[in-house]
Amino acid sequence: MIYIMDKVRILEIGKSIYENNDAEADKLRGELRERGVFLVNLMSSPGSGKTSSVLRVAEHLGDEMKIGVMEADIDSAVDAETVAAAGIPAIQIHTGGMCHLDAGMTRQGLESPEMAGCDLVILENVGNLVCPAEFDTGAVKNLMILSVPEGDDKPLKYPLMFSVADLLLINKIDCLSMFDFVTEAVRERAAALNPDITVIEVSAKTGEGFAQVADWIRENREAWTQARTLSSGG
Amino acid sequence: MIYIMDKVRILEIGKSIYENNDAEADKLRGELRERGVFLVNLMSSPGSGKTSSVLRVAEHLGDEMKIGVMEADIDSAVDAETVAAAGIPAIQIHTGGMCHLDAGMTRQGLESPEMAGCDLVILENVGNLVCPAEFDTGAVKNLMILSVPEGDDKPLKYPLMFSVADLLLINKIDCLSMFDFVTEAVRERAAALNPDITVIEVSAKTGEGFAQVADWIRENREAWTQARTLSSGG
């Protein structure tokens, strides 16, 4: 079911029909490659700052690529409305109570007219540090956020999320003095699970660190586009 | 599988064998009633302050009732170790990657010797604002925490959790000046979903508000014990 409320399109998505999500994710990734759509999957606990980080990324990259944002939540359209109010094409995906998105659900979101012609699509997954890590959405890269108030022990408790992330943003770094949080401990614990992970300290509130995040996305998108051209062009 | 590591018992719990979790939860609740064990299920996002809130509750109630704590996580034993180091009987439950506990898993935890003879057992569920709300653990009361850094829009996005909670703690209230968080908005949004919910503002860091939390637990346990005596004594 699709309806438009409060200016943003809301997709009510049911359970996916695909039995083999990994195969479906690979297929979707292949199609995105052909269409030149760089899809990133952004995951974190509730309230870590996903939406405000999306807005910061758009500030840096909005002039050089067309960005679309798909906001997933159990209910409400507040995030998509926030993003749309900043002038960025956005849709809200309702998961029907489900705790994660899979490739089939992601595909349904990508088919909405707001995402047409986008160079970079950011999928903001359901706020959840457990289940979204288990399902390949078809994204080219997985980004995750850990915010300072959540504590530096999270890689110990939710290892899979840190294992599947390509980029980890440590957000709310402006609050460091308020909390017992050692960034070096997170870096070490994340690297122990995932030696290839990139870690950037940011504050979505002040904007600190997002030039570096934009660089990371730009570089990874260029490398992916180049590989695409080489593989399709011979 | 059970093994003891770093001083705390770790239970590796697999998927429950019960098809009807609601029936199993009611059965467990009935057994706990007979044994006089007041079980509370504590839920929140990762890093909202569940473990530090448990320690604060134990400070207030530890002299008047025997308390046991069951810590559930995907991995690590850091929470159970923290609780045990404070002199409170504690076990760590590993969910085998699962995002929630059900009644069968809770039962397995309750059978561990550390929980024997406890008047109050606190089950710290997996840090997750989605899935734990869907599964009745057999607890007499559901407690949840929303911490200030997570934002006041969470009842809009995760309505089921706020609907099943009997008590909502708004934690990290000492950080209120650092964040755009309106406590009255949370109270209104939670009450709209659940008119019977009790809301208490706390800081597990400073201890503010936990005398009131202890009162709530004491009163609800007394009411439950009284109802128990009446129903069994005639």
C-alpha cells in the first residue's frame, strides 16, 4: 500500500516474498551497478543520529550528486518529513512491525519515483543494533553509527553489526566530556571484529567530521563506478 | 550449554521449544506467583542505562528483599560481571544471536542456582526497542528506559514498546541541557499509546529519581503478593 501523508510518500511494506535473501541482495546490487546507483545502508540503535547524519552528508555532497533518502521505521513519518523539509527527495518505509529491512523490501523502496535518477541513495534502516545486521539489503556499503551516550562496550555486545559495517561513525563526539566513553576502546574493539572497518569521529550537531565522511563516500563511490566501467566496458 | 567464565555463569540459550509463547508465559507467571518471585522485564535501546539502573534499584531495595539479575546479550559477559561485582547474584544469558527473550528462555535463566530464593528478579532484556516488545517473557511487570540522548520522538517510531511497558524511566535526565529533548512530549506521546503507563525521570549517573522507582517496585510487588495470598489463601 502506498499513500502520501504530510508531504512524504509512505510505503507500507510487507514481508518479502524471496526465500533466499542473499541471492536477491546480490541481484539487486548487480542491477544498481548497471544503473549507477550507489546504495548505502545506514544502521544504528534508535536515536544515535542517523537522520541528522544524513542531512550533514547531503550538505557536503548535495551539489555534486543527486541524493535520495529512504527512511525505514515501524511507524511515523517524522524522519522522511525532516529530510524532505531539507529539500532532499525522501520516502518513508513502514516495515509493518518488522525489525529490519531485507533486499526485497529495499527494492520496493527503490522503485518509488522519488528515487529515480539518484546517484546516491541512503537507506536509513530501522533503529536496531541486532537484526538489520543479519540481512543484506543489496547495498554497496554498510555504514553504522555508535553514539557516545550508548557506551564504548557496544562492539562486545553486538559484534555482528560491527563485523558487517564498512564505515563506523562515532557520533555525538561533542558530548564526550559528559560520558565515560573511550573512543580508542571502540576503535580497538571494532578493529578486532573487523580489521577493514574505517572509523570517523563526528558530531551531527556541530558538523565536525562530516567532510571526512563525505570524502569516504565520494572515494568509495568513485572506486565502485570505475570498477563498474571497467567491468562493463571491457 | 552452561559454563562459568570471569566469575559469572553464562547460559547459552537456543531457540525455545514452545510453539505458543503466550501460553508458556502465562504458565511461567503462574509458577512465579506460587513461588513468590516478582519478575520484572527491563527493556530499552542499547546503551540507555539498563545495567546502571539495575544497580541503583538494588541500592534502594537490596536490604529489604533478595534480588537476582539475569543479563541477556548477544555476546560478552560485561553486564553480569558489573552486577556481580556489586555483590548482586547475577547470570549472563547469551541468546545465540537472537534479538529478544521469550518465556522459555526466561525459564531457563530462572532455573540457574543464582536465582534460587530471590524475591525480585530483574531480567535485563537484549538492547533493542523493537523485538523484545513482541514477546511476553512471563514477567509480572514490563519496565522500559528511554534515555534523553535518544530523542523525544521514540514513542512515535517504536509504539509497541511504549504500549507494553508498565513503567517508563526517562534516564540521563542530567544531560537534558545538552539535547533537544522535551520530557513533556514523551509523557504525552507515551500516554497516548498507553494511558496506564507510569513515567519517572531518573539519572542512573547521579541516582536522581531512583527512590521513586524503588517505591514503584515495592508497591507493585506488595499488591501482587497480596493478590497472591488472597487467591491462594481464599
